Amino acid sequence: MSWPDFRFPLGGWFFLSLIPLVILYFLKLKRPRLEIPSLALWQSVVNDQRVNSPFQKFRRNLLLLLQIILICLVILALMQPFISAGPETDEYIPVLIDCSASMSAKLPGSDQTRLEVAKERVQAMIDNLRGQGKISLFTFSSGGRRLTEFTDDQQLLNRAMDEVVPTHRASKLDEVLRMAEAYARTAAVQRVIVLTDGNLQDRVDFELPFKLEVQRVDQGGNNIGITEMTARRSGVDNSSAWDIFVRVAGSGDETVFGEITLTQNGNTVGKESVGASQEDSERLVFSVDSAESSLIQATLEVDGFDSLDIDNSVWLSLPKTRPLMVRVDAKMYSWQHALSVQPDLDIDAAETPAATEYDLIISNNEELNGIHAPIMIYNGVVPEDLADLISIADLTAEDEPVQVVDWANTAPLLRHVRLRDVQIGQKASFAEGADAQLLEERGYEVLIHAATGPLLLQRRRGLETAFYFLFHTDRSTLPYRLAFPILVRNAIESALQQAGLAEVAAVPTGVLPPINLEADREYRIQGPNDVVDTMKSNSTGALNGVQADFVGKYDILDGSEVAVSIGTGLLSPLETSLTSVEQLQFAELSVATDETKVIDSDRHLWWAFAMLAFVFLLIEWWYFQRMRGATT
Amino acid sequence: MRLNPLRRLTNRSRGEHLSGKGGGSTDFADYRDYAAGDDMRYVDWNIFARLHRPYIKQYLHEEELHVVIMIDASTSMLFDDKLLKARQLAAAFGMMGLLNVERVSVYAIHQQQGKPWSLPPGTGRQKIRPLLKFLEGIEGGGNIPVEQAIETMLRFHRGRGIAILLSDFLTFSDLSRSLNLLFSSGLEVWGLQILGESEINPTLDGDLRFVDSESGETLDITNAGELMSLYHEHRQWYQETLHQQCRSRNGRFTSINSSATIEETLFDTLSRQGWVLR
């Protein structure tokens, strides 16, 4: 049997208050006086042996005894007695709590979510905290957040625990581990505790400098949810038809059925039954006609128990359909020819541009005279800010023909493009001391390499992407190769993608993609769960970094007018699957996740003493009232 | 109505109570053998003629009975009209005595020091008025215990008869000595305890501090309600003790409630117990 310990032993000094109580009791004890003819009979009664029995003596001061017991119980409750669940610790322990979407999953047969179970365990650790031990609380989902310093202040930790709420994001352990590592440098941290459902990527790109103790909460129940939602233009030419693809995945071994309802701006446009299990996901296709921009919502209604609700709704913004606007310089005939065979393009090849905004600009000159596009291809142009690093020169008779030695075939512009046999009549050379590293430092990425230097550069700035062919394509054999129309098609695809005209995907929770709005203007963001924020667009009109932590629709308001509506969804197959990894693979070692480890909590006894004190207070009140009633 | 003493304790002075001794009244009492020196006038000659032996004829002797009424007028008797009841009973006993040509004296004793209030012994109907006036004039208050009151009375009293003690008999001391003194003084002890309702059936509970009305002493009582049964036991035991003490001295004892009417007390309680004859 373990004896109770006290969290506030100094409260024992309050026992000294018993001394004045006893003194006051005997000083102030005032019995009602009653004059009687003679004490003779009563004296003999009092002198009777039975009256002088020990029990009667005890009862004489019953009120005082009750008060002493009452005070003792109150003081004991104040001293916060507890029965220890384990030895004291002097460790500094960062505790990382998984708040990803899958932690919202309800446990089968219970209303508790996984996060609530995890919080109970952390609460037990906080309650057990004594000695020199200190805890620092972190939460993580796709990112990490530190809630407290290393502290043993239970009130502070309890307040921080109130802030631990589930997010609608996927989980990622790396970032919070890096935060913990950085923070661990301020104290001697031997181990880090992670409380998670194990719904993590099994490979973690992190070198562990401390021991990681992963405690896994119980498995959730069956779940199905929408893990993917995309839209693709289905028609040809100027058709406004879109194909909406919705993928539904499940977590259980058995197929769970439900019904997907698709609404367009609130009107139901499709409804279909769906079934999914862990092994088999189902992809549904809906056809939607949307000439103007519209907001599509897919909602999944599950037949029976569904562990996770937040993956049942996804929003998708369809843009207004129109041809891709391409500006190409008047004298770029090879490009014009390649573009002319591509469908659904509005090509402006006039001497003077007809508009200021295009989807794709192909130019011989870096100076665009006030026209803009998200994707620009410069032909035979060295960026002005790289003039000191790169020089272009025509080949002389003595020079070897310039050939491509390498290219980034994963870049969108160069997908399926073969440049091996392309010969180029110009050569680009690095200035002395310059190299690709310096270009990268200035924001340029080399996509095509020649033996002497770069041939194609890519620069991303905000929403704009610029490609710089350092050589003029007309001074190469590129326009005569099969690679050229493929490259042009890739450019069109990229422009379509950027303009959202060909394919759009639902936005997952986290951060909204950059939104094109008016430049330097303040917008109010109104989202689900009463999220309200105000942000300002930058000089290019892009509204960046809008937090979208919750699944739902986000309205970007310009005053009281809705400028743009964007919806988000969980869209994480991993989160929807609710699977738990058995082992996390770190850079050098593996860490097993332990499901069985349950932390015993200290058993607090203060409430029992407080209850007893209350009972004694009632008894004392009753006894006192009885005495008063009798004497009156 | 007349008082009914258990023994014939009378004074030698002539009265209306027949003494146990042979007397000169006309009522025949008994015969006895003639002894030398007897008055020849009391020889029954008819019997002598038949039996040829002299027998003395005895007659009852009517002597005076002294009725001493002692009223305890201490402060304890002021509760529950006990003193009033004592005065009423004293008047009744006194009237009985005077109307039956007995010698009646009354003592009202209240203080430990000083002379007690007293009505000098007297007899005859002419004493009725002084008796009633004396009783009306008795005021209670004082701290004398009953045993001292008896002894005080005996210092002034002369004569044999009945001592009627009207008191609550609530005293810390033993009454044996006082009763012995009464008995040895030729007085038949009639103890009449008068208790109030608050003493017979007290309704008390809780922690109390009792204050003695005479001495001012205090006594702390805890849970008085739970001591009631013990109190009643002690009260009954005390009454039985007093009864025993009186009986052992050829006396009487009874206890009455002060709230009972005088008619109930006289015609029922005392009459049934043979204190008075109708």
C-alpha cells in the first residue's frame, strides 16, 4: 500500500488554525442559562456513573469535535493529497500531440475521438508532474506549434491543453521534430514523447538526436471519405463541359457504402452511390456544364458509422471557360506556326498587342510594353539581371556546334521533349567565376544545359513563370524537330493549368493557392468555423498565404461583395485511411509505435476530503440547529 | 375533616384528642388488674362482685394534639406556584386543627439566619383569622435548605403532635438527622412534597447551564434531553427514599403536583392515603 503524498504540503501549516479554534471554543462556549429551583436532583443525575461514562464525555464536546474534523478535512483537501502512480522525475520532456484530421476520428462504440484519448494521456502526464520534471507541449498536423515552454506549472499546461483542438490537416512529423530539436537545445532533453494515432508517413526525413517515444492511441472505426476531386475540360473547342472526378476511399476491410451528392452553386447536379474499402477506392465521374465560374461541392453521406466526418465534403472552384489567350511576337513565325495547329487558342500575333492581359506570352524581347501573362517565354533573351554572369555569342566557323548535354525532363515545359539531336547556332557562356549556383541565387533555374553554359532558364516570381531561351530558336534546329511542337504544347498546357482552363483540382486544407485579385487591396477572408481574417494583395494582385485550416468554403470579400469563393477539403488518402504505421523510419534508425503504453495517472484524493468535509459540515449544521431548537 | 395521626402523640394539657393513657373522660377504654395504690374510685364493683377480684376500669384521656405546620418559603418554592400550594395546604391543615380544638402553630422558614416567621401556637376558632392572615403574609425568597429549616423550627417549638412539612425537599443533604430530631421531639413527621410541573415533567434538550435559584451555583448539562429518563429515575428514587425515611419514623410522606387543585389534593390524594378523615 502506498501512502498518499501531498502536492501542497505547506498547507499543513493551516493545522495551526486548530489552536485558536479550540481556544475560542472554550472561551466563547456559551450555554443557554436556565434557572431551576434546585440543582439537587440534576447534580445527582450528573454524578451518576452512566453520565460520566467516556462516551458521554466524548459527546460533551461533539460540536468542537465536528469542527476539528471539518477543518482537518478542509486542510487535507487544500494540501492536495494524491496516491502516486510512479516515481518523481527530473526529466525535461517535449510532448508532441498529433492534431491532424485523423485524430478527429471517433473510436468505435464511443463518443471519444482519438485526440480526446491522447489528451487524457497527456493530462495524466501533467497530473503526474512533480519533482524537477518539466514538460513542453507541442501540437502538430501539417506543421508544428509550440504551446508552452518547459514548465511544471500545471495551470499553464492545463490552459495550453485547452488549445489542443483537432485540425483539418494531414499530419507531418518532420517539422515539429525540428522545432522540438531546436527547442531541446535549451534544456537537457533525453526523450521526446509523441502522442499520435500513427497515421503518419512511415518515412521521416529527420535525424533523431534524442530518443523518440511514440505512443499510439487506439484505432478508429470504419471510415470512408473523399480523397481526391479534380475537374477537366471534357469538350473540344469552346465547349463548357467539365468532367468532375471524385475519388472515394475507405479504411476498413469491408466495403462501406454511401452516396455522393454533387452540387453546383448550391443546386444538385449529380448523385451517385459509392462503396469503398481499404483495398478498393472508387472513382466517380460527373459531367457538369459551367460556362461561368462556379463552385462545386461534393458531399458524401455514409450508410452507417463513419469515424471521420471532415473528409465527407470537398469544394472545387470551376473557372469561367474561354480560349487560351496567347501573345506571340509578329516575327516569330516558327512559334506562330506551331501554335496555329493547337485547338482552342486565341492567338494575337499582331505588331501591337490587342490586350494587356494574356495567358501566355512568347516574345523576342524582355521589354513587354505593359502586357502581362502568368507564363512568358523569352526567345534569345538574356535576363537583364544576369547580364554580368552569362554572355551569348554566335558560333564561329571554328566552333563546334552547340549541343544539349542535359535537360530537366521533369520540368512541365520539357516533358516528353527530346533535345539530344538539336543543334544550336549560338552559345551561352558563363562569365568567369559564374556558375549555375549563382544563377539559382538570383532566382533562376537552369532547365537546359549545354557544354559551355545554360540554354534555358526558368524564373518564378509570384504567380508568374518566365522561361528564357538564351539562344534564339530560329538559330537552332529546334523548330524542325518533333520536340518543338511538344514543347509548344507543354507551354500551352502550363498556361492552361495556370489559368485553370483545362484542369482544376480541389484545394486541400492548409494554405489556399495564390488568388488573383486587384493589386494592393485589402480583403476580408470569411471561412468555416467563424474564421475571419484580413489580408492585403501584393503589387501583382496576388493574395498569398491565406490560411485554410478547416474544411469548408472561404469567401474572399471586397467590402461586402464576394470577390472569390474557394472551398477546401481534407483530400488526404492517408488521413482518410486512418491506418497506423507500426514503425517510423528515420534517417538512421526505426522507432516502433507503441499502442499498449498507457500512462497511469496519480489518484487525486482532495475531492474525497472535500466531500467528506461537506458531509461533516452538514452534520455539524444539523447538530447545531438541533441544539438551538432544543434550547429555545 | 380532621387530621388522622398514626400515633397518639399528645400534650398533657386537655384537649379533644384521646390519649393512649387512661384518662378521665367518659369513654371506656379497657380493664386492668388492680395494683396497690390505685384509686379505689376506678374499681369496677360489678366485676368484683362476680369474680371477687378487683379490676380497675380505664377511661380514655382526651389530650391536646399539637399540629406544627412548617412551610418551606425558600426561593425554590417560588417556582410553579409551589409556595401558593403550600400556603393553601397549610391553611387547610390549620383549619382542621383549630376546628378540632387542637393546638396549631405555623412556621414559615426562608432565611438561614434570623428568626423564622411563625404563628404562635394557638387553639380554638378565634385563631382562624390570625392563621389565615399569617399565611397570606408569607413571602417567599431565601436560601435555607429544608433540613436547616426543620432544625430552625425545632429551636422554637415545644410540644408533641404532628409536624407537617410542606416543602419540595430539594436539598443536597441527608434529611435523616432532621427527621430524627422531629421524631425525638415527639412529632409525627408528615412530609408533603410539593413539586412543580417543570420538576415532574421537565421538557429540556441540548446543552444547558442550570443555575440554582437559591445558591446561584451553576451546572453544565450536555444533551439534557437524553438525561431525562435518568432524571426521572433519580426523582422517583429520591421520593422513595423520603417516603422510607418518614415511614421508618412512624410518619407519612407523599408528593403532589403544584398544578393539582386543592380539592384534588385534600379530598382525593390525602383522603385516600389516610392523612385526613372525613
